[in-house]
Amino acid sequence: NKRLNSYNVRIIHDMDSMFMFLPNKTFFNSNSANFTDEAYRALDLVAELTRSYEKSVISVVGFTEDSFADAISKTMAAERAHKVVQYLWKQEIDASFVYANGKSMHMIGSGKLDLNDYVVISFRKLEQF
């Protein structure tokens, strides 16, 4: 989605899953779980895209900058993820398949993506029976 690219949101597709990487610097005030003014416009686009994944489990995981002690960092990560989920709920995204979490993992894959700078939304399609 080119409009999300303008907010530095990265999107990765993998089989039946999609991952959105929302940069903390764009979405949150420094050392805070409060949204920036710019975040609301971007979150509206995230909600729009999320609606196309109706039959999915949506996980929102927060990661924070290295400037916090571990316990505070994990709390901040969870608060940021929860704020994103609350915003999606207000946009009438089905709450029964959306959940938030905070993790204290520093790198993913080859180490090229430092997750401390992101809130990650993952979409996994539900199996049809």
C-alpha cells in the first residue's frame, strides 16, 4: 500500500500471513504510548487494510527503544500494542480476533530489522473447515 509507505510502514507477505511494521517514531511520542498527530492518519489506513483480513487472527506486538530498563521497556511495548488494538476496535475491527502483546526480543531473522523500533501487526488467515 503506497499510502502506508509514506508513513514508513513496512509490509511483508508470507504465504497465508501478512506483517505490518509500524515505526514507533512515526506512531508514538518519544518514551510514551501516546500517539503522534501523524499516527491517526496512518492508523486509519491500517484499519482500512485490516478490514480486508476479516477472517484472520490479528496479533499486535509492541517493541520499544533501548532507552528503557527491561521491565519498563516491556510495559511500554505492551501499552503501545494495546493502544493500536484499541484504535482498531474503535474503527469497528472485529475484536474477537485481535489481541495485543509486548515482547522483549531485539532482532528478527538476519538481524537486519531491529524490532525495538516497531509495533508489528501480523495477520494469519483462519483455516476454513
